Amino acid sequence: MNQKEIRVRFAPSPTGPLHIGGVRTALYNYLFARKNGGKMILRIEDTDQTRFVAGAENYINEAFNWCGIEFDESIEKGGEYGPYKQSERKHIYKDYAEQLINSGNAYYAFDTTEELTKIRSEFEAEKKTFIYNAIERKNLRNSLTLSKEETKKLISDGEAYVIRFKMPEDETVVMNDLIRDRVEVNSSVLDDKILFKSDGMPTYHLANIVDDHLMKISHVIRGEEWLPSLPLHVLLYDAFGWEKPEFAHLPLLLKPDGNGKLSKRDGDRLGFPVFPLEWTDPKTGNVSAGYREDGYFPQAFINMLALLGWNPGDERELFSMEELIEAFSIERVGKSGSKFDLEKAKWFNHQYLVKENNETLAELLMPIVIKNGVTVNQEKLSEIIALVKERATFVADLWGQVDFFFIRPKDYDAKAVKKRWKANSYDLMLELKELLSSFEDFESDIVENAVKQWIEANEYGMGAVMNAFRLLVVGALKGPHLFDIVAMIGQEETLERIDQGLNELGRKE
RNA sequence: GCACCGUUCGUCUAGUCUGGUCAGGACGCUAGGUUUUCAUCCUAGUAACACGGGUUCAAAUCCCGUACGGUGUACCA
């Protein structure tokens, strides 16, 4: 037995709002952790201080909070492997970088950015690719080409330096990925990546490996964009002599038109949100749409996202978070990228809206009702919602389905009038009004029975009466069962609407 | 350019490991039905194994090649 504890992490960089690809990565990590009784860690990777964006970290927390993705260890929650923010772990990394130098796996390099840019463009001019590798590093200024004394002097003189990984010259690196199985690459095409920057901060590669090791991460589940740096990471674990975690590289979320990784800009261009929550850029003031603000239920959002790249192997599509946890397995994650489909996302939301109970929907709709100057109690609104909710995708759509319960028709749909307001409609409605005013009890089925009897007895025709009636009550040929509507608005209001309609539409010649 | 990853209906996907079902489901779309109307709903239809070779009695499935797409190639993550 002696099963190792399952520990996974989601490690965003606070350089802006988290987009749905990131949310999905976090979700899969979360599902995997919960499914296997493991722990889920949130680590903020802010080693690049030049890209810091105010509010991003807060956004990340709020987004996960909305989605229902919980962390066991994080900045807020704490945990025994903290701190959970890399800038606060700054002091840790230098020692590890030096450990690698001492073991001959890394070296100091004194090249400036300008020098390297120049060399790269020279190579490019000759149509060659510059790789900072075992061959090129022999021609550059670093602790491998310089003597020990020179190196020491440069450093003590305050010369800027970075620490680079000493990539083996010609070695096959074999890696295993839970989704892609075996992947191999020869180290000769890899370059001596910078591990430690001249500003005293580690790069992603170093910080990531050190933190994953220190935080006892058992499974690294991350986006496919990291697959090319997996060899480096594997070699780094080996250089430290540490046990490697399992790796799983998730396929990317693609833009709906054409191909390519879904990017932050695509949302505005294509008219759908790429962010869970609305985001206002602190510099430009630009506002990007969010699923929450667009009216999606977090459960629908999560459900939709979970099925983008994973499936349970059977034909179920509707999953609560609990059901997702139960059904999830990393092996059933696909290999190829998936395009986001707005129509399917809407369909998911519709499913959740229909399932949602009427009282909750009434509560959510109430602000919109009030904004439209209508006063109604929640109980009555719930009853009305019950009649119409299958027609809506979003809570906001509901208003367009219920407004005529509260507001008399201001005008009458021209097409409907043309089609259904016939020469005899006026007299028919006049007679119907007489009939309706005779009721003591204005219940839906009582009125319905009586009206139907009256139609049959006089052979007026169901369509002729009902369509004209609906036109006067609703103002258009839409809406739920008409007798439910009139029962809901009441006898007096119904009669007044008939009067108003008769006035407005008049007798057709 | 180089390296790596990928490729089943328009989209999300099942099936591929362990060759042998009319290649299944969902969204969308189209048509019909239900309804007093619209929507929902129901039924039906639509449409795919990237291409070329090979192995085999038999290939979406195994092998090789090609094409296409993606990712990476920063003192970004």
C-alpha cells in the first residue's frame, strides 16, 4: 500500500483575468483531486514583476469562488507548505540554483540581452537557428568559458548575471504523459534555459520545479503549451535527484473560428465571453464580458467547460459538480484541442434554468422586474415563472416572457393584426367580453371550459376566437396557455384589455 | 526554420489500446407532429473516420509516408 498522497496545484500568473482555458485546467485539477481524495493547491506565480496587473489576484479568487472550485491550500486558506505566492518565496530559489551550479548542472552566464539579440539576428540573417546549447555556450561569456577567478571577480564587481541550465549535449529524454503516453526528445535541440534571472528572481522553470517538489505535488496537470518545456523540467528533477510527479498535459481550448489557442481578445471579436467574470482593464478601462454577468449559472458554466475535452464515456451530458467528481478520470481527457461553441453553452444554461426552482428564479428576476417599474410579490412572480421558464435561456430572457402579465399591450404586433384581426373579430370579442364578465370565479380551467363551450355552441371556430383574444390580451401571438394568463391577471384586467384592444384595433371593414 | 503534439459529422464527442456493429450520442440546422399562438416538447432527416500506401479474409482502429493544424522556440508564464 503506502499510497502517496495525491496533491495537485493550479498555478496562475496574476497578469490579468483568468480565461476559461485556465478555469478548465483548474477544474480538471480540482476534479482529479476530489475524485482521488487528494488536495488542491492554489499557488500564485508572480515571478515576473514587470507583468504584474492590479486586481488580477483578487479576480482569480473571485472567479473560483463563483465557479465553486475550492482550494485546500492557498494564500487565503494557508497550509503547511506556504507561502503560496512565489514572490514571497524569493529567498528559497537562489540556493537551489547554486546547488545546481555546484553539481555541474548549471552555470553563470554574463551575456546581456542586447548581445543575445544581436547574435540571434546574425544567425537569422544566415537562415540558421541560434540555440544557446552545448556548442554555442563555448563561444559566450559564462562560467564555463571563463576561469573560476574571472567568474568570481565579475560577480563580486556586480556584473549582471543569470544562471542557466547546462543542457546535456546529446541525450534522449524520455517522458511520460498521462494523456499522451510516452514522448521523447533529444536534448541537442534544447537550449540552456535561464533558471535564475539577473533581477534576483527565478524563472518559471526553476520556481515551478522547486515549489512543486517542496509542496509535494504528485500530479502536474497543466495546459499543452507546457509540453515543449517538459524535457527541461524532467531533466531538472533528475539534476536535483528528486522524484518526478506524474504529468498530464491538457489539450488547448481553441477559438471558434479557424484555429489557434483561444485568446483574451477573441471574446470581444466573436461576441462571447472568454472570462468567467467581467473584467475591467485597470490601464485602458476596457471592459471584457464575463459569463456571470452574461447570465450564466455557475453550474452550467462548469458543466459546459468540463465536457470540453473530457467525456464520461457514456451519453450523459448534465453533471453537477459532485457528479463530475464521481465520473472524472484523467484518462478520458481527449488529446486534441476543442473549439468553444456558444450555442451549446446556451443549451446548457437553458437546462439549468428549467431545473432551477421557481422561487429562486423569481428572486433572480425581481431586480429586473423592479427596474421596469413593476411591483409584484415573489410568490406571484414564481407562479408566473412556472408558466414560462421553458422558453428562456437566461434569467434576463424571462422578463420578455412575463412582461405582458404586468403591463398592458402598448401596441399590437402588426403582422398578427393583419393575420388574425378579421372582419368579425370585433363582434366576437365584444361577445366574449360579455361572457367573461359573467364569471364569479375566474379560474383558468373554469373559464376555459365555458369559453370552449360557447365557441362550439356558436360554431365560431377555435382559431378565430383564441387568436384574436390573445392579440388583445398579450399584444402579440405569443406566450403560454391563454387561460392561464387571464386567470393570472384577473377578470377586471382582462376585460379592460379587451376594451382597450377593441378601441385601438376597431372594427375591420 | 527546428522540435514536439494533434487530425471521426459545421461544433462537442463515442468507438482506436484488445482490427470484424448500417461509424453511436449531443448541440446546430431542416422537415413533420403536438398547441388557440410563440417557445418548449416529440418524431424524423442532415452530416464525419485528412490524404496515400502497406499488413490482413477484414482497417476509423495496426505500420509507413504526406498534407494540414496547433504549441514551443524570451532574463513571460
